[in-house]
Amino acid sequence: MRLVPSLTFLLHDNSKTYLQLLALLPLVFFQFSVTTLLLPSYVVCNLITVWVVFNAVLLRLPKALTLALLLALLLETHGAAPRGLYLCAYGTLVVVLHLFRGLIAWNMLSAWLTVIVSSELWVLVLEHISLAMPPTALLAHSQQYLLRLGVTCLAGYVLLKYTHTLTRRIH
Amino acid sequence: MLRTSRIARLLLLAVLLLAPLLFFSSSMRPHHDRITGLLQELVYPLEYVLHASITLAKRVWYGYIDLRDTAAANARLRVRLAKLQTRLQLYEEKNAESRRLRALLGLSQRSPIETVAAEVVAQAGSFPFLAVRVNRGSRAKVNVGMAVIGAAGVVGRVLRVGQRHADVQLLTDSGFYIDILVQRTRLRGMLRGNLHNCVLQMPQSADLRIGDTIVTSGLVGNFPKGLPIGRVVRISYEANNVAQQITVEPWVDYRQLEEVSILLQRSSVTQRIVSSGSWLHEGVR
């Protein structure tokens, strides 16, 4: 018996757009309220990046870009991130993934995980630049950043396993 | 057709890659506008329901079920209360004395600041842009920029406000700056958030020791003078032999923050100028 309701319909190109838009609200809620309750304060699990990667790979560009930018806006309503940081990060990410998705062997698990880690790394780099802190600060927080990359990669792996029937269709 | 679409995508990519340059050269401040306000209002009910359920579960558990240590804790707290009541009487006496002396010297009286208590309902944002969301907003007269304090000291500043909630930028956020005083030596400086703690740059000649308490100067921003911020935990000398970098650990532990007070005063700079300059009062009259 499936305990978790199916989410795969949200990653179809011909799914209802309003449902895909509405799904972003629980995602953001889950990101900021549930994961923070479940995980220790020094561990960050960025589900947003994982979802943006899935959208960019599986949906058409206009839809994926709209969803990513809306997610970025939702993300910017939380926390003290500077204006436009996530809009830039996720906007660029979606376009780059869309341009190169035809060249990647999506039937390999490692390809998905590499893309998820690289995407999170891109977001981390932009975040760190916007902090305007000395380079030594990067070393001081490197463990936390590595942990974040690892946890996000794990979240991507779980979602990938969960949606394997769907992601198989693009192979 | 295919070629045009590819060119359009490449152009879009170029624009998006150039956008960070524009944004990095902009003011870099978190923003609040109608769209983000609307999005916030949409997510807030979910957060509030989760917070209310957790609070209810905690209340039931600790209030009715898990009462093993209650009697011992009660006795301990009674002793502490008696000690604190004595200390409070002493402070009240000192406060009255301070008022009398200020009046005697012709200094302005500090008016009590109106506050509103708020509960932390969610973590708004994650590392490195950590903030907290509280359950008081514009309906409780909370405004952007207001100072937020906890039982142990300064928590942060209101970053954005919804109708029934507000986001608080924490003291440790890298974009947080506050004008401070070293309590022991009365040295002034500018403290900056450094993700897990705060840092302060001072000339090498400045007299600072490990354990010194840092308080607000009350000169810039909406923080009244003398609020505790943290204590000096590390002093490192920079290679240029000119400055020293002081690491300050905040008194407030953000991981255990449950209730805060928001000081309902704004633009204290103008308020201070008007209240401290008696000549200005007379001029205004």
C-alpha cells in the first residue's frame, strides 16, 4: 500500500498548471517548517533545488521557468536573502538545464545526482558571493555546505526512486 | 524555426547570466513588496496550523502527562523567584535614583518603550540567510525596522511584515549591522553578523578583553541604549597591525528561541535628537 500520495502527475508536461502552481505552496511550507523540525539546525535540505531540477528536465521551458521563478519568489519571502538572488540562481539553472538536457544520459542515476549536486553548488556559490564575506569564511562553513550538498543529493535520490516510473519515460 | 528558438534560449541564458551582475551591484537588501507579501500570506496559514498543533501537543504532554520533575522544578523556581524579587527591588531603587540624578543634571528622561510580545512560529529561511517568523504583524502595529529582543538580549530586527506575522532578521545574519558599546570601556563600534556569531573591527589600541559584554549604543537604529548583545569570545590581530577582529557570541540562543518582544518605536534617531536637545524642544515650541 502506498502511504505517500502520488506526486508524479505534477511533473507531467500536460498536467494542469494551476495544480503545479498550488503544489509549490506545500513544498515551501515543507522546506521551511517540516524539514527544520525534523533535521538539526545545522543541516539544510534544499528541496526547492531538487524540484526545480525535476521541473527543468521534465517540463517545457516556459512552464519550468515560470514555476522556478515563482518558487524563487516564495523562497525570497522567507529569510534575509538579498533581492533577486534566487530569481537569478533558479532562472539561470532552468535555462542551462533546458539547453543541455538532450546531451545527458538520464537513464543513469549518477547523471541525475550529478546534476542535482551541481545545481545546488551553483545556488551555494551565488549565496556565498552575496554574503560579501572574506574567503576564509568559506572554509569556516565548508562542513555545513558539504553537508547541505549531501542532504540535498539524498533528497534528490529519494524523489528519483519515488518517481522512477515517470523519469523512465524520458530515457 | 528550430534555430530561432535556440537563439532565443541562448539570449535568455545570456540575460539570466548577466542578471547576477546587475543584482550584485544593487543594494543587496532583502525586499518586501505586494507580490511577496501576497505569497507570504498564502504560506503563513499552513505554518501557523503546524505551529499551533505542535504547541498543543507540547502543552498536553508537558502540562498533563510528563509531570515527573514538576515538584522539584517548582521548589527550585520558588527559591530563584525569591532571589530575583530581592534583586528587582534593588534595581527599582537604583532606577529611581538614576531618574532623580538625571533630572538633577538636566538630562532628558528616557521614556518607557511600548512593546508587543510575539511567539516564534517558524524558521523563515535557512542557512546562510536565517530568520525567524513571529506571530505578530501590522495588525499589532509592528513595522519594518523595529527592534526585536529576547529575555537574554538583542534578537534582531523586523525585516518584513504581514498582517498577522513578521520576519525577523537575526543578529547573526551577515547583512545585520548594529552600533554598539563595550560595556566596560564604553568604546563604540559597529558589530556585524557573521552567520554563527558576530564580528567587530577595532583599532589595535582598543582595550578589549575576553568576556567583555557588548551592549547597544542606542545611537543608530531602533535599539535603545544598553541592551545586552553578547560577550567577547575571541580576539585576533590582523596582519596589517592596525586592527583587531573581535568575535562576539550573542547571549540569545536562536535554536531555543520561543518568545520575543518587539519594541514598537521607529526612527529613534530623530526621536533622540528631539528628546535629548532641549533647545530643539524650545525651538519647536
